Amino acid sequence: MLPADCNLCPRRCGVNRANGERGVCGADDRLLVARAALHHWEEPPISGSRGSGTVFFSNCPLHCVYCQNAVIAAGQVGQVSSVERLAEIFAELAEQGAHNINLVTPTQYVLQIIAALEAWRLAARTDGNPIPVVYNTSGYETTDTIKLLSGYVDVYLTDFRYASPGLASRYSSAPDYAMFAMAALVAMVRQVGEYSLDEEGMLRYGVIVRFLLLPGQVAEAKQAVEQVFAAVSNKVCYSLMNQYTPMPAAPPELQRPVSEREYAALVNHALDLGITNSFMQEGGAASESFIPPFDLTGV
């Protein structure tokens, strides 16, 4: 199941994970899960009234210096899980009333996740997913991995963090971020179709693109929105986020929240472009806790 020459993410580090070697993402031959619970802090068509059945996976291919989930991105927290146990977790979240199964930072475990989704379907005796499956990613994906997910993922909740190689290199050591994120985004839209809500206001199929505004980077964020709009127009929903929270490992220029003026400039620019599907955050989002306790709940 695991690759002997891993190329699941754009890092393409080529390690033999089947033999227990550890990739750039930090993952080896083990599947690590840090938390599985109902989550109410996603966009409304994802969280709904009952919550999103969110599974947080340990390790990450991107390793951003400002990561809010750094403790799990670095693999410091996580319980070893089998594919069979992961399928049970999906079923348990569905039984709790989750609107969907939300896979957070899943790239390094795509092959195990696909196997668990198949086992979940088999147990539920259904040809498709019993409830929608959301692939919640940093956007740093290859089109080959997105193709693997065809028929398994219903909704993509993806980031588009950078427009320029310079900033992507400085903060995520990934100068090729925008190139891969754009190609992956186009593949996502092609795979699951245009953004549209059902009669209950929930997202059954489609793509939400998140833009996390960083302090002092309004021009970069505007450019990122422009690039996405030029590529996919209003086929996706744009989630403009002001919730950036300064983290200890972040460089000095990122040791402050985003100002109201900065965020307003981004929102106004997006509206001027002609964006029709969007979510915007109100108030001092950075003062609220968007970071759940990674205490192995539900694992």
C-alpha cells in the first residue's frame, strides 16, 4: 500500500515509506491521527448545525513557519492507527451526526485514507460515501494525487497561500507552491464540479479556496485572489480569512495580528474582481481559538 519511492506531494522526496523511511513530511510507514471529533469552526456549508466530522492527521509536507497546528504538523502528537480503525472513526463520526468527514492535512496518508474509505463504504453497504468527504489541504498537492482521489472525495477545502515564489520560499521553503497549488486547484474543480449548495445550505460537491491573509502581505493576498479568479472564476467559493494568529516560531514581521484595514482592503479587492461566492470573517478573529486541543480525542 505504501510507496517504495514516495512522490505523493510536490516534495517528491522518494523515500521508501513501505520500509519505514521517513519523508520530508515526517511520515513513515505508520498512520498517525491526532484528533477525531465534531468541529464547528469551518465555513458554514461545511460545519452546518451539527459540526464537521474532522480527522486531524499528524505530519505535513509544507511546514509553514507560522503554522497554527505546528504540534501535529511536526508529528509531536498522534496515535498510530490502522486502516481498519480509521474506517471505524469515519463511521463513529457519522453516527455522531457529522455533516461530513473532514480530512485535515491528509496528503501523506492518501493511500491509507483511500483504503479506509473503501472499508467504510463496504461496512455501510453503499457504492459511494455515506456522507460527503472533505479533503482539507494546504493546496500543496500534485495533480497525480488529486487524480487518485477521484470518486473518494466530494468536497475540496484547499488553501492558496502564496502568489510569489519568494514569499513561499521564505515562509514554507516551497518556491514552487503557486505552480503546484494552481494545477491542483484546476484539477479539483474539474473533478468535483462547480460550487453549489443543496436545499439545506450544505456543500455536497465543490471547492472552497481559503486565503489566509498574513500581516503586511495585502498585495500578495490580492495577487493570489487574482490568480485564482483568472483560472476558475466563480466556479469556486472564496474564503477570505483574517484569523492569522502569531505563533512563537514565526519571524518578527509575523508577530502581530492582521489589522482591520488590511483585511478590508483584501475584501474590497475581491468584491471588485466580481467574486460572487465568498465567506468573510468578522471581528477580532485572531483573539478567538481556532486551534482545537490535540489530545487524541476520538482516536
